[in-house]
Amino acid sequence: MAAVEILGDYAEEDDSWMDRAACKGLTQLFFPSAAERPQARERREAAARQVCRACGVQSDCQSFARTNHEYGLWGGESEDERHAAGFRLIAPIGVRARSAS
Ligand code: SF4
């Protein structure tokens, strides 16, 4: 799928569910910092998953991330988990590197 097609999908989606996201203001939990170590990633993602479990829009969020090939943790699902489930990332460099270890 071309990048422009993905952007087209993004523009047409209803993203009003984002107004009810439990993760507002917690961006640092859902996306890695530069050169994040694996242990730090595990801790960060565990904390993010706890927020997702209490969120009322988890299903919408997971579907959105899968459709739009998002990076980071969305709907309780990491980019590695989405990638493994067949929702491929556009440039899965980090995923390949982590899968090799
Ligand atoms: S499911 Fe998680 S990532 Fe998605 S909106 Fe809710 S808290 Fe945020």
C-alpha cells in the first residue's frame, strides 16, 4: 500500500473516540524515547497497558492503530504485536531488530 493511500484512510476515519482517551497527557508512556533500552521499554509498556485496560475506547484505538500502521502502544497493543498479527509497519526496522534477539 502506498503512503498516500494510508494517509487517505486516516483522513476518512472517525476519530472522535480520541476525545475519551484515558492516555491524554501521558504521551511519554506510549512512545519510546530515543535509544530506549529493552528493560525500560518493558517497564514503560507495562505502565501504558495498565492505562489501556481502564480505557473505554480500547477497541476503537486498537482498530485505528492497526488500520493506520501506527507506531507506539495503542489499544494495549505494541507495534511489535500489531506487526506480528499481520498489520505491518511501513518501515519495521526496530521490529526486525528486536525480533532477531
Ligand atoms: S486504549 Fe490506551 S492508547 Fe488507546 S486511547 Fe485508551 S489509553 Fe490511549
